[in-house]
Amino acid sequence: MKPFSADLHIHTALSPCADDNMTPPAIIKAAIKAGLQIIAICDHNSAGNAPAVIAAAKDELIVIPGIEITTSEEAHILGLFETTQAAAAVSDLILASLPNSFAGKPRGRQIVMNERGGPIRLEPHRLFLSSQYSVSGAVDLIHGHGGIAIASHVDRPSFSVLSQLGFLPPDVLFDAIEVSPAAHRAGRSSAYEATGYPVVVSSDSHFLTEIGCCRTFFSMDVCSFPGLKQAIHDRQQLILKG
């Protein structure tokens, strides 16, 4: 076992609130510069840019395809997957539950890109809106496709499971919960260990300068999705840094 540095919550220019400079090659360059070995691409309600980031990475680091689902309660949940096919299948179901076109000016350009960062198209679905999946339904959807379900930035006063529901539902089995960089730097990460869930910290990057500002070290034999999943479930030396 050895520790691998991971940032499991990075947005691309596909997310309506992310900077247009969050292109696949720029993200990979920033991640390598930050000393990361594994990253996850989690755009709002879509996994459309994950394949391009994976292609841009070549063999320089591990890129996990993911999605950040906005539930019907307006809570955010990360879904991480072993394959782009699994991520795409979940993404398609989420997109199908959103309005299929913009009425008027969109919020953000929502750019689907190729591995060089060139635009392919603009995503017409309203990615900033809530899907029709509840917290329970979203977690079931993620697990049904072999994924890892993480409650996003649970310390935040909006768009978190705790802010929207007031509690972590006992009948919903997350694989882990995420705290924000602000909570970690304020020394509040340990408070969430009382939930009984593994606690991770990620950057939730919307700008290149944020990538790797916080990360979690996972002990694995091999840096891979199965290794990450096992490390989370076994709580193998989850060390939060940032």
C-alpha cells in the first residue's frame, strides 16, 4: 500500500458556473502541476466532458468519470464511475429529467469539448436546475451503475444534503461524505466523522487555480477506480490535506 493524492471534485467548462478556461488539457496540466495522481471530473448533471479529459490525460494520471447530480431537493451528490459508459448512462437519465432546451439566455455556455479543448457543441439542457431524482433515487442510480456515491460539501449552507434535508437520511447509504476546503481549513472536518461515514475533502474546482487546493490521500496497491473504492470502504488511511 502507498498513498495516492486525489482531488475527486473538478468541474469543466461544461458546468454553467465554471470558467471557460476549464478545458481538458488545461485541467490535466494544472492537476499534474499540483502533484495530483487521481482526479474525478464531476460536472453538474452531466458527464459529457469526462471522456475528453480522460483522453487528454493519456497515461499521466488517473481520471475518473463522474457527475454532480442536483437532486429534486436541491442537494448535490457526486457519482464516480469505473467506466465512461457507466457515467454516460447515468448522465443520460439525469439529462432526460431536465428541461431539454434553454428558454432565453443560458446561464454559462456549457461547452462540450474534445481532448484538445476545442468546442464540439453547447449542451442545451439546463444543467443548473434540479433533476427529478431524490437524494435516495440519485444514490440508488449511482450504485445501480457500480458507482461511488458521495454527499457533496455537506458543511455548506446550500446545495448540500444537510442544508436541504437537515440530516443524513438513515435509509440512504452514501459511500462517503465530502467537506469543503473552507471547512477543512477551519479544522471542522473531524466533526463529520461522527456521522459514521468516511470523510473526504476535494477542491470543487470551477477555476484552474483551485485544482488541488485540497485533496485526500488514499492508500492503494494500485492507483485505480477499484483501488479507490476499496480504500473508501475500508477507510485505508484517508488523509485530508489542504
